[in-house]
Amino acid sequence: MKFTLQNITQLCIVILALSAMSCISRQADFGKKLIWSDEFNGKGLPDSSKWNYDVGGNGFGNNEAQFYTLNRPENARMENGNLVIEARKERWKNNSYTSARLLTKGKFSFQYGTVEVRAKLPKGRGTWPAIWMMSENMKKWPDDGELDIMEHVGFNQGYIHASVHTQKYNHIRGTQKTDTLFVKDVSETFHVYKAVWTPEKIDVYVDDMKFFTYENKEKVYEAWPFDQPCFIILNLAIGGFWGGKEGIDDAVFPQKYYIDYVRVYQNN
């Protein structure tokens, strides 16, 4: 093809236009206002200005088998730019496993926004990692609301679950609102688990693929308690009514749950 001055001019215009579109796209993406984050770039224990712990081995309402420890780097630590929550097969008080459950309650909560968590999940029968949110003003579960952005049970490898629990819709009644997405390599590579929460609805994604939506259709607290500040929870449970439904494979331990970052944005 013979290039003329006109051809070159037209080509330059196309390149500039594409470049401008790309720039605009990036600006729109970066235009979200970051209001809270943890990049886990330090060493040692998680940042105590950002995270609290739930502690104990009483099953946490789900007949879970682990003891959640406090300030124990064997179970929760920053390492190589990640938060590592590690479940171990070891005796701790009356429990046969240890792990950790971190939460921002009392440190950070927000009302409406976008949550992004980049994580690589553990695997093996009996593991039950989660990313979820509850009301800062929780008085009674499930009346005041729970949003599960990501749950994964090891006996069903690769199936990511998102759910909401309210007074009207919850798993005790068998009415919970939930959906599932299969992601084959959740334990081999990092994926971004995201929830976009507005007054009208909650959308949940894996790597920008939306697979669950819960809409505020009924406009009553029994169905939509998600109009108050919520905090973030990261945990790795072992066993339980769901996670241990097909038993616990002791041969898989220790198992590590890697979180690269947690970011919360103000919606545009």
C-alpha cells in the first residue's frame, strides 16, 4: 500500500482518537474516589488501626471447628504485599484448628460505595473463606442485614457464592437471595471480588463479571436493611454446617487465604 500525506494524516487522526478514548476510559476508571484501603504492604501483624479480630472457638453460630486467634502471626500476617490468613491443624483450647477473622468494626464503616478485594482462595474439603459485610449497628441477625460478597466451600471447588440475609430473606427460613459463579482457578490465581452498593440495589462481581443482584424493590426494613453503615469482614472458617457438610480433610492443612488489597470507593 502506498502511503500518501492524506493517508498518514487520517491514520494519525485515528490513533489520536483511540488514544483519547483510552485516556478518557482510564480517567473514568481512576475517577472513583478512594475512601479507605489496605494494601498490606507492611510486615508482621495486620494494621491495628484498620482491623479488629473476632476471637474464640464457639462455632460462631455455624458449628465451625476452628478457634479464631488474636494477634497471632501464624494465623494472620502481612507477607510479600498480601494479608495471609492461615488455617492450621493444631490443638487450641477445645478446638482442633486455628485461623483468623478480621473485621473493620469500630475502625471503619461506610454507607453505599464500591468494595473491591483482590484475593486468592485456599482449597480443600472443610475450608470456608469469605468476604462479607454487616451493619455497624447490628442488634439482631439477620434483621439488620448481612451481605456476603464471596463465599467458597472447599468441597465445591471453584463455585463462588454471593448472598444477602435479612429478616425476610435468610438461610434459616430457606429464603435467602443468592447466586453462584464458577471460576475454575480461584485457588491458583488472584481474582477481584467486588460489590457495588447503592440505595437502589447491590451488584456483586468477580473480575467485572456481574453474577448477583439484589434490588431494593419492597422498600421495607425487613427486606432492605442496607441503608446504614456497614463494616467489612475477612475470615477463613473450617468446617461448620455448610463448610463441613462433606467433612474436613486434615491432609490439606495448613491452608492460606491471600488478600492482596481491600479498597472502598465512593460511588460516582
